[in-house]
Amino acid sequence: MTPEMYADKYREYASAMPTFQKSIFDQNPIYKIASGPDGNKPIERVKWTKDFLKAFSFYRQPGINAMDLHFYNWNIEHESDTPTDFGEDDWYRVINGTRELDQIINQQADLIKEGLQNIPQPESSLDHRLDRIDLVVGEWGNWHRTAFTAKPALKQQVTMRDAISTALMLDILQKNSDKVTMACVAQTINVLNALILTEGDQTILTPNYDVFMMYKAHRGNSALKIQTNQDQKNVYTFASKKDGEIILDVINANLNDQVKLTVELNREIESISKDFLQSDRPTDFNSSDNPDLIRMQQT
């Protein structure tokens, strides 16, 4: 289906869907999300968004609250690289692949802004003019080659490499929270970048689960600017603040090297607590035999 064909279908849906408004002057309570581009195709994702929005620069526009895109950190080209067996080059290829998400978000946000600028003013005051479309990342996460042939389908184990990647992508989403209004990891249970795996009657919390539990502290906070030493390779940070409390993420994405950091604040602090997630080997994972091999620790 081309973006023009989909735009026609979207018009039908948006026009026929009941609004549940008591009056045409009431705000529509339904949040409509349009399907967007395949985020893993650099050329197509640009053209799709441009052509889709161009289709709404003619005639009356239907209501669109957001546009969705999917992005997977693909790891499918190297047969020897599996979710639980990989080398140094494999590690850094997957870790560095997360950066594309930041590029996609900013690119799509600019394309949406450009598309909205080309939409004319309506002839009637009763007609709505599209002036804002949010960006939704409907699916994101690591996708390894073995998931295609896994039984059950798309099930893959989650190691420290996936946990680091997940933390990096969460920080990218947080840094772009002015552009992204919703993002959904793919997926929660037993599929791809899962937080939870099941084996028979046993439930296993993956390292990704711990990452999400650690990142809950950022909810509802305001992002802070951080000045970092650019010479420190493969170390990533993000900070937020709420009610006088500062939450700082530090991600050491080096495969073999420990990192010593100094954090300087422009004020005195009353107390410090630290949550950390680590393991002896990058290929470690939680299993039915050892469900708590990798668990968040607190000091």
C-alpha cells in the first residue's frame, strides 16, 4: 500500500469513526494514531512521511493526533552472532546501532513539521486545520537473527548486551520527550526485547525488566543538561529532576573496561543512593536454572 492509498483509507476511517461528541464544538475524546513509516528503511521512511502528509494538503483534513513508526535495532546479518553467544565486534555493532533511533526521531519530527506547514487554512471556520501531529514509536528494541526461526516464534533470550541497548534507547527517548509522546518496547512478554520470559510454569524476569524498574524514577521529571568529558568513550549519561531530587543515569557500554567517574553538582546534597545492574560476562542472562543471575542491586 502506498502512502497515498493509505491516506485515502485513513480519511474513510477518521470520517466514519464515531466521535462521541455531544456538539461539533466539543473536543474529540478519541486519540487517532496514523500508521507511519518503516523506521528501518532510511529512504522509504522519508518518502512515506512526506507523501502521506502531502495527501492531506488537499481538501478537508481528517483528525490526526499522532503518527506511528517502528524501529528495531536489527542484528540479523551475522549468523555466528546469537543472543547469548557473541564477540567484541558483535557487542559494539549492536550497542552502536541504538544511535539510529535518535536520528530517526529528529528526522521524522522535522518532516512532520514541514508537512504541517504546507497544509492550507480551511475555507470554513467549522473545519479543522491540522497544526500538530505527535510522534509515537509504536515498537522498538533489539531484534536478533535467531528470533525468525525460534519456537515459539520471535522468542529470544535477553543478556547484558540487550540491557545496555535498552537503557541507551530509553535515554534517547527521554532526551526527545518533546517530540515523542509515547513509545512501546517490543515486546513485554516472550517476544524479542522482552521484560519477562516464561518457561513452563516458571516466570523469569529478564535484565530488561530491571532496567525498566530503574528508569521508573524518571517519570514526570524535568530533564537536565549535563556537561560531560568527551574523551570518555562509550559512556552515556542522562539526568532528570523532580521535587529537589536528581536522578542520574550512567551507562558504561564498554565491553571490557571499567570506568571511574567524577560527578560534580552545583549544590550540596543531603544523601546519595545507587542502583546498579551488572554481571561478570556480557553473555550472562537469567534462566529457569538461574533466574536471578542478573538483578538490580542497591547501595
